[in-house]
Amino acid sequence: MTWERVTVHGYTDVDWASIVSDRRSISGFMFSFGNGVVSWSNKKQPTIALSNIEAEYRGATIATCEVVWLLKLLSDLG
């Protein structure tokens, strides 16, 4: 059995202050390897961001935590 090198691809996006009633941002991410999506999320951020840059930074932080966990899982699986 031969194993190919697997590349993880990720995408993230944030919609700053899109919920008018409470001014919260929505952030989302998606990670895939091979031809399949292995992890995704789309959630309202828990705190109010004062700027688009702050919302993007928080969204990137959430996605980074997920990719670190995902890469550790893939490493443990061999």
C-alpha cells in the first residue's frame, strides 16, 4: 500500500456586524483534503467586533485553532 502526501486546504470568511439586532459578526471556515471536506463551521462570534479587521482577526484565530487540531489528528492517525 502506498500513501500520497496529503495537502489540507482551508478557507475562512467573516461577515462583520451582519446581525443588526446585536451587531455580532458571523465567521465561518472550511477545511478539506483530497476531494472531501473534513471540517467546517459557521457561527456568530461571541463578542462584538469594533471593526472589520478585528472581526477578521477573530475569525482567523478560530480557524487556526481548528486547523491545528485537525493536523494533530491527521498526524496521530498516521
